[in-house]
Amino acid sequence: MIKKAVRLALRITTFVISSFLLVGITLILAKAMSARGGPELEWWHTAEISAEFRAKDRKTVTTLEQYLAIEADVFQELEALEEAATGVTFGSELNRFISGNEAYPVKSGRNLNRSSQMIPATSRGGVLLLHGMTDSPYSLRNIAAMFHAQGFYVLNLRLPGHGTIPAELDKMQWQDWLAAVQLGAKHVAGQLEPEQPFYVVGYSNGGSLALKYAMDSIADTGFRTPDHLFLLSPMVGVSSLAKFSRLFYWLGHLEFFRHSRWVGIIPEYDPHKYNSFPMNAGLQGYKLTTTVKQQLQRMSGNGELDQMPPVMTFQSLVDATVFTAATLDSLYEKLPSNGSELVLFDINRMDALATYVLPEHKLLLNRAMNQGSGKYNVSVLTNRSGKDTRVLELRQVAGIPGFVSRSLPYSWPEDVYSLTHVALPFPLDDEVYGLEPAAVDSGYPHLGRVQILGEFGTLILPPALLQRLRSNPFYPYIETRIKSTIAEDL
């Protein structure tokens, strides 16, 4: 009887596992077949730029000058690819790879997608800036200018695979980005006297890289540990579903299923950010954040994290790209009592909008304000009341119960109900992503001001891209808080 029961159990287990595998394979193939019905791949989805920096190059590329020389070769290759292109079948009027189009990145001989340095007459410190996934150094140019105005040497670094063609992110590994960060950090630190502060600013995926570098530098005396980290929408936690993207990535090696290597194939109308998104980019983001969370957990357990520098994070309470809760749980609850601060931008709490807001966002805000460990400061920007669009700051200093209220000179713009992952580093008058007219117009498309109403299935662009807020009505607050921290360190 026992043998029969065991055999029956094995058969049932085998049947269940086989059924799950069959269902999984069926779903994967169904999605892969569906992808074939989308837009055709263009040359910027399939071409390769051979000169691009990789982690293996770190042995021979040891200076920023060498890195920038490689970058110059990268953009020469890109220009040759653009010149050799015979045509565009999808969204040609918008295309960033056609010289003369509004979205063409090079204006007046300047390409803001490339690495840049800003050197003050007299240096007071140095800062390394790390942009996000699919972005370019353009996304942090305002913060770069702010640091330079404070007397800092600034390196706004282009990470490998960015600022050129989205096909490059189909090939990159997160270790390639980290190797570039290590080289950039070593260069910035080398420009400074030992007593001068060294900062790292990380946006989105750049935030995860900033954390990784800072933790690695604690054990590696060859790298200077930053005196402070400033993070915007940091990628600390992403959906675990991203790990399954490797299945589509490998399936996409078959010519018949090559579309499966892409989450989305969208016209490239943004001069400074890729719209098309390869499966590999999501997979590398997942691998990096998993590595960072494991390292935070390990170093917190063995006491090494006690040497971590203070971290100031600016995060939207609602974020469709990363998990805000992960920033709270996996990062801030692991940090020591070292003066770190979490700044949360609440949603618009006007009574007219409250009915439509998911309750989970209120629960997360309450948890951030009331259930923290007390080791770090918490600031929340929220409405003065349910009938007032003006904003105030609620701030609690670590170890001191209760929030202190301070009125701020900002208000929610009409019809804006929340910030977004992509909005934080851009002021309202940004010439590309701003919600308001720019003081200087360089001729780029005004993507932040595009608001279109109509029927589904009409446009070649996904409606979600046109709905998402691209600039931050509270951006000056970020600069003010960073300036205050700089003043305390100098």
C-alpha cells in the first residue's frame, strides 16, 4: 500500500509539474507570437557599436581621458550608422536618428547625451552624477549645473550603452556600468584634496549603481567612499517578473522570434532617452537591484554598513518603475544612524481626487511616517489641506518623535495628481520635458507639454507615454535641500 501511495504521489507531482511547464511554455510562445505582430525592427534595434566600453576594458582603460576617447569613437560609429541608413518605416517625422529632425540630439554642435565635465575656477569639492536606465547625462544636467555653481568639480558620466541606440542595451551587463562608475569615481576623487567633500548623485538605475559603489568602497581602499549619496527615484526594488525576461531574451536569439527580445518597440522621438526597451535592460536592472539588496542585507548583518555614508533620497510615493516600499525596507531600515534622510513626494491630496486614489498609497505613506526605525530623518511634501493645492513639508528628525510643519512656496499644477518616476530631476521649464514653456528653446520637441485626448488605437505612441508627468513642480526643493547639505559639509 505504501509503495502504491508513493507511486501515485510521484505521478501526481509529475503531472502537476508538467502541467505548469506546459502552461508556462504556452504562455511564453503565445507572447512571442504576439510580439511578431508589432512594428518591424529598425536598424537602431539591431545594429552594434563595437567601440563601446565594457567591464573587460577596465584593465587597460584606467583614466577618464581614455574613457572619453572611447566615447568619441562610439559617437563616430553612431554618426556613420545614421548616414548609412536608407530609410525609416515607423515614425520617421519624429525620429532622433535623422539629422535635421527636431528630436536630433545635436544642436549647435552640442550633444547633451555625452559625458561632460564642469570645472570651477576654485574647487570646493567634487561630484559624480549617474543617470538612469535608457537615459543620458541630459537627465541630470540641472543638478550638475547647481553643483558647479556651488564651486564643485562635476563629472556627469554617460554609462555604457546609453545615449546612442537602444540596441546597445540589448548587449550590456550591469557590470559594464559599474566598471564605468568605478573609473569615474576614481577620477573625481583624484581631483580633490583629502578634506574636500566627494559626492555621488544617482538617478533611478544610477541610484542602484551609486549604492553598489559606496558599499564596495568600504572594503576596497582603492576607491574613496563618498561623503554623501544623493538619490532620485533609486532603483532599489523592481518587479520579480523581470527575471523571466531572460526566457524571452534567449528565445529572441531565434530569427523567427527576434521581436521577443523587446518589451516595447516604439518610435524614437525622444532626443535624450530611448523609448524602445529591450528585455535585457530589465533583466540587468533586476540582477543589479538583487545584488544591491543582498549586499545591504549582508553588510547590515555583519556591521560593515555602519561605515556607510549618509544617504538623502528623493522619491515619489507612487512610482510605476520601481518599488517605493523597497527604498524604505531594503535600504533605509538597513542604514545606521548616520544622518540619512528619506524625502517622499506625496500624491495630490485634494478632496476631488481622493476618491480615485488607491488605498494602498495611503497605507504606504502612513507606514513611512509612523513605523520607521527612527534611525533616519523623514520629510513628506503634501497638501496643506484637502481643499488647498499649496504644499507644505512635514519633517521628523531621527530620534525626535513628531513631525514639524513648514509651508513651502509650491503648489500642485492643475490636473496633476502625482509625481512620477521620470519627473523628479526635471524643473517645470525644462526645454524637453517641462510642463511650462522653457526660458531657452533649443528647438527640441516639447514632450512634457504634449497632452492629447482622443480614442484608443489611433496614435503610433502608447497613450501612457503621453499621460505620464515628465517634470517636477517641486524641483527647486531638491536643489535647496542638496545645497543645505553641502553647506553643512563645507
